[in-house]
Amino acid sequence: MEEQQRIVSILDKFDALVNDLSRGLPAEIQARRQQYEHYRDRLLSFREAA
């Protein structure tokens, strides 16, 4: 029984890690894309010299 509990604990940790990556990674990629677009637009928009 103790060994089964140890295995369940390991599998629970693995499941949490996989699910966190599947949710967290796409959100991080989207955030980096938005950040890239923001700075790209800022760098490519030149103001007229007065």
C-alpha cells in the first residue's frame, strides 16, 4: 500500500507538471508575441522631426 501511495504521488506531480506546461506555455508564448509586436511597432514608428 505504501508503494502504491508513492507511485500515485509521483504520477500526481507528473500530471500537474504536464497540465501546467500545457496551459502556461501557450500563455507565455502569446505574451512574448504581444511584447515583440509592441516593441516592433514602437521601433518602426518614427516621429516627424520638427
